[in-house]
Amino acid sequence: MILRQKFAVSAMVLFVAGFSGCFGGGAEGAGTPTANFTVTPKGDGVTFLFDATNSSDPDGGDLNVAWNFGDEGEQLGTLEEFGLIEYTYAVTNTMFWVSLVVTDSDANSASDMEQITLGSGNNSKPTVVVKNATRWIKPGGGVVLDASQSRDPDDDLFNYEWILGNFTDANMSVMSPFLQQGQGFDTVLQNEGVYLFHCHPHPWMKMRVIVDGKDPNATTLGEVDITNYAFSDKTVTIAPGGTVNWTNRDPDVHTATLEWFAPGKVVSTSPIFSAKLEAGDFQARLVLNDGKGGINSTTYGLRASDDAPESPLGKSNDYTVQTHLPPAQPWGGADHDYPVTWPGNLTFTVSYDDAADRTGLYRIQLVKGATVLTGCVVEAESCTGMYNVEPGNYKLRVSPGSEQFANSVYNVSTSAIQWSYPPFGDSQGCPPGYDNHGGICMKH
């Protein structure tokens, strides 16, 4: 199936005055070549014949062509050599933009674009599922976001990427003007982080700039060509205070526009995000990518401030337990009850303390009913765990690993469970003494 889509220039003039040729076709007039191509599927759903032989130069000169097949594949050469080309994609059930730029011997250019569908075209984005978790904490506290229940409707494998951005930094809002062919734009980025850019007229064109003061390969100048409807580099790494320069080589206009997001660092490529936050406002951005064009993302606001609501458990709960070993129960131990009335993060630390300096295994488990939610088995050292708890009754269970540890003492420290952000618009989602303002619980 082929979805051929041409864009009317007149619709663009309303907000991009002063240029022509955006979205294909090139400028009209003597000496200007014409770009045109057709697409014929070969029957397997992933192989296509691209035919640009109807492209022409009114002066009768030779033309060079530049193909971009939308999946990082490209082909450069003469019209005579590559005017007719067959291309096979490595993925299916998705859509790509294909572009053609033709250039004559006088450097006059024209372009054409089409959107093609591979296979059924019904590739679904991964579905983001993040457990309810604390997102407003005291400074120095920890935040855990668990996206392990995210799924892909097509059962495709997908990658996780968590980026933590900090609004307390002096972040920039960058948007170049509309760049005509040959025009450039540069910007200086001072703060470390990941900056996500796209082209405003062609939003499927994306790249990132990483500002990293520790990367030995970081440069003071990153140069990016915008050509054939793509950024020449998908990732550019510069040092803090470095400059990025974009130059448009296409006949159509492009921009380099920073996504509205607090630039930050990639902190995890696993389903779990965890971080300790000092005072400030933050964003945690999760991107799921199935590698077939299915990309889904979501952003969570985070706050660390002294006026965060207190925990329903009060302050840190430190205590000691003395374990015992009932007959015929090799992992006997002691429990401590945790009734939880609000969703949040439970953080616990258990360490072994024995006057005889014995060594051996012990086990810690967080249990709800008959289900063990998380835990660890360690030898003579501390064990720390975190879990996003929902309302209910929990037990923290400490058990010795052998009979020699009967009647030993274990030190247990649990952090406060901070109130979570309520669901947006849920007026009942705040603890007593707080009101919901735009999804954030604020004191009366």
C-alpha cells in the first residue's frame, strides 16, 4: 500500500511567508529542475521500486539525485545511475517518509516527498504503564518510577530510556528561524544534559545534542548539515559552553527547534527509574522505542521541597528486631507491620549486628499477604530495597539463614513514605490540609 501525500504551499504561506517550495516541488522558473518520482511495491510488503526518471532539467543538463528512504538508508549519485532504484526495508508494519532531491550543474535544486506504508502499516506504539509513585518529596529523598508493566500490543521488543531534567538549571529555549537553502543557525549550550531537537515543518526529523564535560570525545563545535530531509548526525556531543551549528542544504525550509523539556541526562535504560533529588523541580521523561517506528513517551513532574507533605508513617522508623528459629523452620524470623494508607515509595535498610562477629546469610523480604514483593539475601552486610506501595497492609520480614543466627539482632531503618502526586483533576487526591493545584498538592 502506498500513501502518496502532497502538501499545498498556499497553506504554509500563512505562517512561513517569504519562501516557496516547502514540502516538495522546487521553485518554478527557467533553469530550475523538476523533481518527481513514483513508487511501485514489489509484493513482499518491504521492497519498493523508486522511479525518478521523470525528473528533468529545462536546460537539458545532467542531474544528480539524493534519495533518503526514511530509515537512515540513502543513495547519492547521478539521475542516469540512480533514477531507477529498488530498495528493501529491514522492518515492516510501519510508515516512512521518502524524499528525493535533484540538483543541476548550477546547484539549482528541487525536491519531492512521499509517505509509504510497509506491510499492514499497523505497527502499534508500546504502551506506557508506570506504577503510582511518590513524586513530591523532601530534599535528599529518593524517587522510584517503575515502568516494568509497559507492553507492546504487537509483542515487539522495545527499549527503555529515562532522562532526568532539572528546571533549577538555567535551561534554554532554542528555535532557529526558518532556514532557507544555504542558511545556517548556531547556538551555545552551557549546561550539561541531553537536548532533543526536531524540525518544525517536518517534525519526524529528530536529533539530540549531548552536553557532557566528562566525555573525552566532546568537541567545542558540532556541525550538522540538514540535507535530504534529515539531520546529518542523529547525536552530537559537545562540551559545556560549546556551539552547535546547523546548515540547511535542502531546497525546502527547515528549523532546529528544541523540544519543550528540561534538558537532562540519560539516567537509566532499564524499566526502573530511581534518583535522589535535591531541592528543585524536575522532569523524568520515559521513551519507549520498538525499533519499527513505534515510539511512545511520557513525562512526569517531580518536586523536592521542604514543604512536601509528611509521611503517614511519620519520620524515619528505626528499630531492632531479635530473630528466633522455630523448630523445623530454617528461615524463621521476625516481622514488622506497615499499614499503608497512601501510595508512595517504601525504602528499607537492614543491617546485621552480632557481638560474636559471626558471618552468614540473612534474608529480608517485603510481603503483602502471601506474596513476596521484593527482597534480598546477603551475608553480613546491609541490604537496601525500595518498592512502590499501594494502600494495604505490608510486612517487612527479617530471617536468619541458619540456626547459629537464632536470637541475633538486626537493625532495620525504613524511610518515610511521602505522599504521591494525585491523579490530575482528582480533588480528593491530596492528604488533609492540602489542596490540588494543577496536579500538585499544596498547603492551604
